[in-house]
Amino acid sequence: YTGLDTTIQAGDYKLSPALTIVEIAQKLQDATPEEVDFNILPGWRVEEIAAALPTSGLQVSPDGFLQVVRAGRAGTAPQRLGIEGSLEGFLMPGTYRFSRNARADDMVAAFTQRFDETVDSDLRAQFEENGLTLREAVILASIVQREAMLEEEQPLIASVFFNRLAVGMSLESDPTVQYAVGYNETQKTWWTNP
């Protein structure tokens, strides 16, 4: 009788059983989801994560996100992880679901919490056995990940890097230079090729 049935939009909705039929019909007029999936791909720099924000449907600005990450201000993340300074490298890749009005702090807290859950105490003990702090282990893992063409190559590459570090040799790894070089305006990428 209101005519709302002719403008219902297909989509996913969260509806309360307390809603009236008319209220449900009104909700079904806008298929814009209240929550958004956000993906962090393995190997992404914080700048690449920030660059994905404007098209994500989230209200977080890239600059606001970068400020939170670089200042290490994500709730209890720095204390929980036992680190100081930038949280780069501690933002666990994967798919996350956030409300559209999530704040940068909320997002970074979720990323670091998943890191904390994934990098468990056994793994941290192995880092210590190898003489690495958590931050050093994250940096080395990032270099190994970027250096490897295939996942099965990673243990061999890590072994080579450990051997080089043991004898005081530099890593001589392209990803370290790529990271330092930064964004390539000509190629429009963070990872210059070749």
C-alpha cells in the first residue's frame, strides 16, 4: 500500500525481528551494506594499504590511517606487541570486515590483533633463539617474502640471509633497495621493475 515493494533493492541486509513490515520495506530500499570487507594483500607497504582506502567504502582517510600506523597509536597494539614506533609490518594480511564508519585506530587495532594471534609465543621464542627481536624478525620475513618468487623458496632464502648475518655480511637483497627507493612516479608503482 505504500508502493515500497516496487523499489526494493537486492543485497545483504541486517534486519531486526522488532521491525514492522513497513520498516523492513524501507530498509530494503538501500542495498548499501553497513559493513565493508577490506583486504590487505601479503607484501603490501602501509602506503599501499592507505591507497586502497578511498575506494573501499570506508570513511578513513589515507593520511589519517598513515598517521596512526606511523605513530604506533592503535589502542593497545604497541603494548600488546611489545614494540615502539611505527606499526608497519605488524598489519597482518587478510580480509577484515569493518563498519563503514570505522576509525583508523579501529582498523589498525584489528590488523595488529590478528598479527598477535598469528605470530604466537612459539614463533616468538624461535625468533629469540635466532637472536632476533620481534621487529627484526618481521623485517627479515618481509624481505624474504619479497625476494622469493615461490613460497617454497622462502626457507632457503631465509637460511641464506641468516648465514650472511652470522658472518657480518650485508643481505644484498633487492627488496631492501626497492623499499628505500619508494614510489616510482614513471611506472606508478612502489616496486620498480626491473
